[in-house]
Amino acid sequence: MRKALALLGIAAGLIVYVAAFFINAPIEVCIVQPTPPSAIPPGADGVVASPAISSKVWVVLVASRCELTYPATGIHTSDLIVEWGPSAIAIAGLLGAASALWVWRGYRAEEADHA
């Protein structure tokens, strides 16, 4: 019973981890990010960027890559933005899976001692 619960916990933790990457919306993250000051040349009024290009980035934490191009100046910016809400969920999933793995390993060690 303990082994089955541990394996279920590992699976659930990994599912939560992977799901955290799908609950983020990179385009929303990119829209709310302010324009980096380095992208606007001094004295330029009304510099407009092209629509943001966004993509998910698969690193240990949940992140989005936001890219903007300013046609008037030819400047291209690319920022990697870590999303802490979904990242906290991903970390919780990894911790849950690791805890369940620890329980399962303890169960296997216990079985080896009794054999």
C-alpha cells in the first residue's frame, strides 16, 4: 500500500510540475512588461514597437521570452521573464515528487532489510 501511494505521489508531483508550464500565458506577460529604457533612443517621441513575439521557455522555472522590434529605430529587444506564480507551482510539484520518491526508497530499503 505504501509503495502504491508513493508511486502515485511521484506521478502526481510530476504532473503538477508539467502542468505549471501550461498555465502561463506568455503573451499576457509580454504585454504587461514595460518597454526597456535601453530600447528607446534619447529624444525619440512616440516610438512604437511591433507586436510582441512571445514564447514559452522550458527551463527548471517557468519563464517567457518576450521579443520586441522597433521598426523606426531598428532596435530589437529580447527579455527572459521568470513567472514566479507558475514557478512556485512547478517547484511544489517537484518537491512533492521528491518527497514521494524518498518515501518509496525508504520502503524499498525496509523490504531489503526484512528479506
